[in-house]
Amino acid sequence: MTGTLGTLISEHYSVTAYCNGCGHRAEIDLEAMARIYGDAAAVRGSADRGPARIGGRALVCGKCRARNTALRISPGGLPSGRL
Ligand SMILES: [Zn+2]
């Protein structure tokens, strides 16, 4: 899916980033991201089409520094799982 940080926050989505290199995962703090990139920053999640991007920058894994990451975007109020 594609949205903006503002949309994801207002609709209470949660976004989790996964590293394809080492398996590390982390929930993304959308409000912190919005303070950095702005509410209008585009968010695209993809499991198999290359690095996920927020605000035009590839996420970097905090554990192994790989840029091979994917985002999972989950609707708020639902258990995170497959979309
Ligand atoms: Zn990693």
C-alpha cells in the first residue's frame, strides 16, 4: 500500500520494519517520523520490491546496517499479521 505518514497516524495504522538481512524487526514510531519528514511524506511498504522507503530515504537496519528492509503496515486495532 501507499499512503502518507499523516494518513497512517490519523487512521491508527502500525508500521513494522523487517530486515531481510538479519531478521531484526522494529515498530516504527510514526509520530517521530512525521516530526522528521512531515505528515505528507510518502510511505510505501513492500516485501519483495526492494528497500522500503519513508520520505525518500531507505531505512537502515539498526542491527546490521543493511538497507535490505521491508515494511509491514497493519490497520490499527487489529492484531498484526498478514495483510
Ligand atoms: Zn539487519
